[in-house]
Amino acid sequence: MAVYTVVAPHEARALVARLGLGELIGLQGIAAGIENSNYFVDTDRGRYVLTLFERLRGDPLAYDLALMRHLAARGLPVPDPQPADGGAFSVELHGKPAALLTRMPGSHRLAPDLHHVE
């Protein structure tokens, strides 16, 4: 289970509004994963993944999110963190850093082989 911190619909709705991403349509916990709490977030303007970082904090998190934003801005197919107040890519939710990133198509491969990388 990869939902360690429960996010209520009203909390997700407030976050989506704060980031200017439209109206919340759906919120669904993601069972896959091992460390962070993750949710699919659908709005009337797009599809996102909400991640609450259970352990990662401070400069390493800021670096990771800024790098993803840099790569996305240059056309690489990576999740794009949505900026919050003052341009920061994370906000606090339940006392933990959280970020909304664009949702990428596809699914997680539990047992990839060579044809997946060709």
C-alpha cells in the first residue's frame, strides 16, 4: 500500500484551487509504491499525481522537483511539477512536503525485460 497519509477530497480540492489547476473531479489513492503517499488527481484542466513525501525533505526534494521542471520545460517526457505560491514546487500538507505533478501515460512494469527499453 502506498497511501500512508490520508488526503480528504476537501484538502485536495483546496490544493488544486490554490495552484490554479481548475476544479477537482476525482481523487484516488495509488496502491503501488513503497515510500511516499500518492494519489491520482483529476481536474477539469488536467490529470495529475499528488505525492506526499514521507521522508524526503529540504534541499534534496527541492533539487529533484526543480530538475524535473527543467527537463519538462525542455520537452523531455517527465512529470512536470506544478508551481505553488512564489514559484515553489512543493507545499505543506499534513505537515509533510507535497507536490502536484502532471500525470504521465503508461503503467508501472514490475518485471521489465529488454523489449521494454528498445
